[in-house]
Amino acid sequence: MELEIHVATPKLGPGLDALEAALRGERVPEGTVLDLRLVAEEVLTNLTKYGHDDDAEHGIRVRLTLADGEATLEFTDDGRPFDPLAAKPPDLASQGEERSSGGLGIHLVLALVDAAEYVRLGTENVLTLRKRVGGPHVP
């Protein structure tokens, strides 16, 4: 199964809903559906907030592929070059004002997926995230 969703940067909700519906339609276990929605929401929110230097509406392509017991989410955007996988891991031991802000989102994303890859292709960022999917949900 493959699905491509085009998400306008200020309108994330419909894209996330379409992703969730597609996963449920394929009978992906509920916990995995919620994990992948959270992953997509975090990635899309960060692309919306930090990916562009202007206030124009930009599009993000999200490709969902389900095959061989694995869900693959591929995010393609035309934002400034940025490899989120190269970011320094956050210092989770520090608290309060000692801890620098940022970095928690990608940390969360990487904790919820099994594999992650980033590549810059021409003028586009491509972030690919993979998560093993258990058997179909049985009501």
C-alpha cells in the first residue's frame, strides 16, 4: 500500500487525519497508528516552523508505504537544507534553565521509529523514517 499526501504548511490537521485514516484502513495496530501520527505531527510541525525564511505557504509531500511488516514515512520539502539526524542529542539529565532548548522533537521521533535516513536531493530535503508494524489489529 502506498499513499502520498500533500500538506500545506499552515494546514497540518487534514494531512495528519488522512495519514491516520490510511493506517487504520490497513488495520495497523492502534499503538502504531498513534506513534506514526505523533512522528508525522512532530516532523511536519518542525518543517512548518523552521524550514523556510518566509511566510508563504509551502507544500510538504508525505509518502506512506506499508510493505513487508514495515511502515515507511518519507517527508519531502523545499525548505533550507537541514539534516535533523545530525543534530546533537539533547541533554536529558539537565533540568530547568541548565538544559538548552530544542532537540527534544527529533529525540522523540527517533525513539518511536526503528530507522531514519536523511538526504538532500537537489533543492529538497528527504527524511525517511521506518517502523516495524505488528500484525493487523483484531477487534
